[in-house]
Amino acid sequence: MLSLSTLVEERRSAALLDPELPGPDFDEVKSLVGLAILAPNHKYTFPWRFHVAFGEDRKELGRLFAEEARARDWAAEGTEHREAQKLLRAPVLIFVGMVTDPINPIRRQEDLLACGAAIENLLLLFQERGYDAMWRTGRMTASQAIPAALGYEAGEETVGILYVGRRPATFSPPPRRRPPVDDVISCGLVGARS
Ligand SMILES: Cc1cc2nc3c(=O)[nH]c(=O)nc-3n(C[C@H](O)[C@H](O)[C@H](O)COP(=O)(O)O)c2cc1C
């Protein structure tokens, strides 16, 4: 089994997945989500929700989104179809919803972070099982048609869409880009003294 350091180091966003290669089935996703939500969660608010879609459901979600994008004037003519097609790039889609208190900004921040922590857990768990994944946001997170079809709760909002599957052997991710750790860490009292 790979060490956690190796998983963190080797996890990459898979911009390209092979829709023909199998992803995890529902039982496997469910067991990994059960582990992912062990991420820290202040005040036990349990803000995360996971809506999984396979097969023809992905196509229907794409169709609904394209229709909505046209109705809400979100896309230049034609591009909504490309967006909808993107959902078919992965054998498994996971829409991650968040349920929070909309009028309490501190709670909202804590819940959003709890969702992010659970998502990162899930990405690493997929990686451990030999799957690839991509966390996407963008226009689709503002969709109302997709949440309606997936049965979101009142007030639940999409915080991420996970595309899960396996990348084609020919795909290699771009080189990793991060600043040197020295640029983002400090130790001790380094502020200006009065
Ligand atoms: C909150 C969040 C939203 C993201 N949304 C998108 C997205 O909409 N499209 C995309 O191509 N990548 C998206 N990503 C993935 C990042 O672009 C990716 O993590 C970054 O390029 C670094 O690559 P790596 O994950 O392989 O290290 C998102 C990542 C996060 C954390």
C-alpha cells in the first residue's frame, strides 16, 4: 500500500479521463465517501452531500444543463453543448453539495472548509485505489437544474464536481506548479517590531 506522503505527492488532477475505462461502482464510492467524511468538521454540522451519477444519468444531466444554460443566457451559442458533453468524459460523476447556514458567515466558512477537506480525502482515496479524478467548479456549480434532478435539499449548493475514472495511458499531466515551501512558511515572530 502506498504511503500517505506518496499518495499526496502522486495525486494529480486528471484533465483527461478515458470514458471507456471503468471507474468505481456505487458500493466502492460509498465506502470511500464513508472514509472521506472522517475529515475534520467543526460543531458536527455534517455539511457535505455526495450525489453520484453513472451512465445515461450523466447524459441527462448534460442535457438539462445545456437547456438551462440556453435559458439563462450563460453561453455563447453552441458552447453549452460542449459543457454538457464534458460530463461524459468520466464514467463516474460526483456532485458534492454543501448544506450550511446561509446567514452565518463563520459557519459557512467552516462548512466550506469541511467540504474541501472531505473532497481532498476522497481524491486521495481514489488515488489509493488506482483511479484518477478531477475536481471541477465553474458555471455548472451555479446550475439549479442539476440539483433539482439529483434531489438536493433546500438551500444545498454545489461546491465541487468530481470526475472519476482512469486517465488514458497516453495522458500525462503538466509539470507540477507550486511555489517553494520557503515562500509560504514562516517560523516565529517575524513581524515589524514597534
Ligand atoms: C476548488 C477547486 C476548484 C477547481 N476547479 C477546477 C475547474 O473548474 N477546472 C479545472 O480544470 N480544474 C479545476 N481544479 C483543479 C485545479 O486546477 C488543479 O488542482 C491545479 O491545476 C493543480 O493541479 P494538480 O491537482 O494536478 O496538482 C479545481 C481545484 C480546486 C481546489
